[in-house]
Amino acid sequence: MIDLRSDTVTKPTEAMRQAAYEAEVGDDVYEEDPTVNKLEERAAEMLGKDAALFVTSGTQGNQIAILTHCKPGDEVILEQDAHLFVYEGAAMSALAGVQPRTIKGERGAMSPADVASAIRGEDIHFPETGLICLENTHNKAGGAVLPLENMKTIAQIAREHHIPIHLDGARLFNAAAATGISVDRYAALTDTVQFCLSKGLGAPVGSIIAGSADFIKQARKWRKRLGGGLRQSGIVAAPGLVALNEMTERLVEDHQHAEKLAAGLAELDGLTVENEVETNIILVNTKRAGYTAEQFLDALRAEGILAVPFGAHTVRFVTNYHITEEDIESVLTKVNQLVN
Ligand SMILES: *Cc1c(COP(=O)(O)O)cnc(C)c1O
């Protein structure tokens, strides 16, 4: 199978398995796991933040950030297709008791003017704006990179209103690989950051959240409340360290493969590539070829290719480190047969 469903389907590398085997461990609830501590220090350093916390998943990291920044009754401003709004089971409402305020963006980027006008003024009737969330790269927008300038302008508005910003940077390293702008320059524009070790970076488990020392202290308590306080978690943190040390630079390969796949698919009859492919995600519209997304996925599966539906006629392909140049060529050959 050529598995292009997600960059989460990767298996740990040999180096990751070896690191897990050899990891020095302790009880992380007592903050005594040397491997977890090392991973958190390394992540904080790479992001240019005071402190970081190893969490079980991107969703847990995002939700801990909201729980830490906000109080019940607050409002959170975010883009209408944000992962935090669409794909986290309304956790911000269910767990933090906050209300989302969505704004339609352009390729995942909210206009700073829209953000400014969504910030609530003083009024006994209104909720209080507790947080602004950004997503870079933006999943629903097809791995689109949020421009640094857009983030800068929103950061300035947030600062003027004393509202914190959280960056859902599940794929922040993809943004950095695509633009050459280092992750700490993006992170410097936001109070807190979440990124996934278990997506393009290939680790089996976990995400990082990072921010000020005080924020991480409170976040650690929320993690415990959510049942995310783990014991000898150095076993799963060790592959995360390998991910940070060995897997960030190679993301450009995934992007090259995605570009090649997108260019090839765009030439085929009846298929349209919906997004401008900047990173590792390709959204393909199958309508003119006479397929619904589900029909197209069935046909792909019969050819040994996996992808996921992303709309009635939209299919998402994601490249990852298992996917080779030969895989891309093979996909193009087989899809060509399907649409002809
Ligand atoms: C995958 C993803 C998450 C959630 O990460 P999980 O580890 O799957 O919980 C959050 N935000 C974005 C943008 C994502 O793509």
C-alpha cells in the first residue's frame, strides 16, 4: 500500500526504536524522567520559549493551552476551518466552557482587520475575548503557510488589547521547511505554541506545548487533571528527541514529493488541484472526472493507494517520510489509468 492518508501513519525509524530502548527513565509526574526533561528543554530552546511540556497529542496540547489561557465564559477567536474548531469534538466548549468566534480566512489566514473587529469591547452583555488562535500550517487550507507578516500584524493587535495568542503549530516545522523562516521566529509572535512530534517528524507519540515558565507550570496541572500525567514516559519521549534532532530538515523532501504529485495530478483529465501546494498536503477535486470522493478513494484503494475524503468531491493526499519518489511516479501512473 502507498499510504497517503496522513503524515501520522508513519512508523518510528530505527533510530527512534533504538532511542526508546535505551532511554533513561524516571517518574515524570515527579518531573524525574531525564529523557522527558531533555525533550522539553530541547523543544523550548528550538522554539525560543522559557519552557515546554510533553503532552499526549496535539489535541491535548491545544486544549491545555485553552484551559490555561481562558476561563469559562470567555470567547476564543479563530479561523472558521481551524482544527481547533472543526476536528476537536468541540472540546473547547465541553472542557474549558469557552465559546468559539470564527472568522473566515484566506488560505487559513484571518485578516487582521477582521480579528480586530471581533475583539469584544466592555459591555455587561458581551463575553470577554480570552484568546486568539492561529494555525500554521493550516490543515484544511491544504497545508497553507500563514505568512509571517499576517501573524505579526495580528500579534500587534493582540498585544494592544492584552489578549494572548496560541499557535496551533501541529505542522509548524513544515512551515519552517517551506519558507526557511525558523520555528522560533514564528513562535516569537505568539504566547504559546503547540506542535506535533507524531506528524511529519515521524515520532510515534506526542506533542509539545511551549510558553512562559508560569504558563507551563499551570499547563502541567491541567495536563494532570486531564489524566495526561505519565510515569516513565521517557520511553515515548526518546523518539521525540530523535524527531527534533534528525527529522526536521528532511521535511523539504516531503514537500518536493507533494509538489511533484500535485503537478502530475493537475495534468490529468478531470482532476483539479484545489490548493496551492506549499508543504505536504494536496487537495484534489474529482468532480469533472465523474467521481465522488468516496468513489475515487475506492478506486485508489483497489490500486493499492490510500488517501482520505476532504469534501464531497475532494480527496486529500499527504506525503510523509515513507513515501519515495518512485511511489509518487507509481501513483501518477495508476491515477492516470483511473481517469482515462
Ligand atoms: C493533527 C492536528 C492537531 C491534533 O493533533 P493530534 O495529535 O491528532 O491530536 C491539531 N491541529 C492541527 C492543525 C492538526 O493538523
